[in-house]
Amino acid sequence: MHIGVHFYLYGIIILVRFYVFRKIIILIVKGIMKLLLSDEENYTVKSLAEELNKNPSTVYGLLDSGKIKAEKVGKTMYFISKDAVKDYLSKEGYEFA
């Protein structure tokens, strides 16, 4: 085989390994974040949507507009505190006991 073909195949192998390694790291980080966010003091987008009887895309809209304050982790994962949700709901006219 020509030496250029060897370098080309070696480059492809490196790219595939990097892609697989990157995907594994992303899955691990997402799993760790879900564990950290699953306590009783915080919401995920899905759990907040269920709590408010809203679609998750509605919750993403509230987060993106800044109506609900949250810490963004990665591209789509949010750290939403219960206090931030209470602040939003009180501004919307809901009262708490």
C-alpha cells in the first residue's frame, strides 16, 4: 500500500476513536449531572414541566427568556432551583402558604 493511504487510514482511526471517546465522556457527564440535579431542592426541565403541567419546550422558553432563573450546564441541561420557580410563580400571581 502507498504510504499516503496508511496516513489517511490512521487519521480516520484517530477521528473515530476521538468521536467515540467524546460521546462516552458526554454520557458520563450527563449522568453525573442528572444525579446532582435529582435532589429535592432542584428541578430538571422535565420534572418542572411535569410539576407545572406544561410542555418541556414551554419551560425551555421560560428559561431562555430569563423569566425563570437557572444555571445552564452544557447545551440543553439546566440547574433550576425551587426558589427560582417560586419567584417566577409569585411574579405570575400565585401565592404560597
